Amino acid sequence: MTPQKLVSLFALCCVCVMTKAQDTISLCKGKMAEVMVEKCVYENSATDFFYLHVILKNLTDDTIGVDLSHNEDVVHINQWTTGDTTFRMVIDEAELTYSDPDRMREQQLKNDFHAGKLTIIPPHSSVDYYHNFNGGPAKNLRRQEHEDKSKYVLFSLKGQLTFTDGKTLEDFHTGDYEHGKDNFPDVAIRCPVEWKKIPAGALIITD
């Protein structure tokens, strides 16, 4: 099935993103796509984890695709802490490193787009997903937020997202600080954090 045919199927089965612009933080924005996160934390009754809500917006007049098949690589929370500033005072974490797609990966993504294997985003539309933090249960975040009386919860975001229209690629990733590719900055959410339930039918990605 071609990406163009998948557009109509996508419109029938996707969960609409109703989040208001003022409730989101733009992490990075290019010519093809924008990556945003909602300024809240989500829960899922099926697990003890908490989740980050990531929104991917197509900025073009054409259909594009994004590879969300590698659970550990898409944008996710790598670490969190609390504090009274919008940035971390101490940075001490282990992380995966990412680099620009090489020619083989670039061609694979273009081929996957034409074969309908990527997550399709119609023109000027969005798709979203919810990614868990697997470093501890949600109750730990609730307890520390309450005990610290801090102004913010700070999330360190890591990962890689590569978009394509079948002809060109647009890549956002962390881990290549030397070349200015730290596209996903830390996110500060003011306390008390708003907690929401993941809606039915949503795309949930877990490690």
C-alpha cells in the first residue's frame, strides 16, 4: 500500500491531537516537521510507569513518514529530577549516542516510506505517541515532587526522529554536541505537575 493510499486509512484510525498550543513545548522545528511535548505527565492503568506525550507535526503540503519502530530510540525521558530552575544544576546520566543517518539508512527510510512501512503523517497534520519512563514507578515522581516543594520537574530528553517525504530526509537527534545536534533540550514543567490518563486507542511506546 502506498503512503498516499495510507492517508485515508490513517484518517479513519488515528487519535486526533486536541492539545492546545499553549499546553505544549516545541523541542525542535525544521522545514519538514516539528517535534513537541505536552506540559504534563500521563499515566496508564496497565502499568506503574509514567509517560511523556510527544506530538509530531507535518509542516508541509506533502505526505511524510517517520520511523517509530525502534522503541528505545524515539524521543523519550532519559532522566528526571526536581529543582527551582528551568535547567539542571547537576548533569550526571548515562545515555545512548546518535548520529546522522548514513547513506544506507537514508535509502532504507526512503524505501520504507514508498512501501508504506513508516508512520504516515498527512499534510499539515499530526501524529502523537506516549513513551514510558522505565527507571521507576510514577509514585516516585509524585512523592519527590510533594516532598521537595520544588518549582519544577525537569526531564532530560534523548532520542532520534527522522522524517522523510520519500525524496529528502530531516533528522533530529541528541548526542552529537560537537556538531550542534542536541535537538532535544531539557523540559521544565512547573509544579504541581498536571497528571492525565492516556486516552483509549493512543499509540503507547514502551522500553
